[in-house]
Amino acid sequence: MYTITFAMLAFFCAYLADNTIGFRVGGLSELKDATPKTQQLVDSVRDDIIGQLPLGYDREQPLKLKSISYREQIVAGFNYFIKIETGWNRYIHVIIYEDLRGKTVLTGIELQKSLSDPIEVFDTNVRDEIIGQLPLGYDREQSLQLNAVSYREQVVAGKNYFIKVETGFNRYIHVRIYKDLRGDASVTRVQLEKTLSDPIEFF
């Protein structure tokens, strides 16, 4: 029994060593060339990426989003830091979080990058994600008021926060923000046309 257990443990450690070579848990791996996997990740959050690009950034066109290189980070799942070419020698950096079930979420984006810019850890801010999910004409070009009014939370592999947000002029929305075990936050859902008295429910 002990021999079998030790053998399984040794195999598991060898597997981890082979599959995490070049980086430690929580740290970034070395820079790698893009793979079909990273392109698949980019494609899975394509609409979210385009939604966070500024107006006039060919958002209405079939925009090129080609993964070029990446680094990865082990968390409760994986964070992928990916350099993307958007055409005309323009580049952006994105963070895509993939959970242990394979679900992907865009958690960060940096604009105005070059091919030679290193891929580093960068801060994420969910304000732009919330505004990116509002419909056109919802004062998206203005300095929109976003005041948290109330919230509920759910413990998962991290936490889901369900927050009532006032956007000005007596308008309210509900947003669901996922905060992972490292503290990185991302918007996963937005509900529009809410009132101050509407209960905050799971959505």
C-alpha cells in the first residue's frame, strides 16, 4: 500500500515538474511563441476584447486578432498573458483566465504595445469591462458615474460579488464580478434596467 502511494506521489511530482518547467506557481513562465491553444483562447473572448477597444479602432470591421507570444501563470487555473497583433503593426496585451473547467474570461487588456514590448504582469480594472458591456448610447463616451450601492457575495474558487451599481440619472445595473484567489477581478455578467428596489439575485 505504501509502495503504491509513494509511486503515485512520485509520478505526480514528476508530472508537475515536467509541465510547469520554467515557472513557479504564482509566477510567470518564460516567454513562448503562440500556439493553437493561445489562438483558441483569444478567439473565445474575441467579443470581450473588441468591446474594450476604443471607438474608431476598427471595432465594426472583422478585426484581426492574431496571438503572437505569451506567458502563463498558475493560479486556481491559469492566467495567460498574450501579445496580440491587431493588424497594421499594432499590438495589444491581454490577460485571459482559464479556470479548472476550461471556462475562459478576459480579465485585462493593455493598448498601444509594440512587438518588442515585454509581456509583464499588469493591473486589471473592471470599470472598463462594465462600460464595455453597456449598450451603445448609454453614455459610454462620457465620464459615466458608477457608484456601488449594495452587494451580495458567493464563495467559489475565489468569490463572486453581485453588486447593484448606480450609473446616474436614477438608473441602476447589476454586475457580477469574479475575484480569484490572487485578488484579480473580472466582470462576468451585467444586467441592465434595474431599479434601486430590485433584489440582487443570482444571474
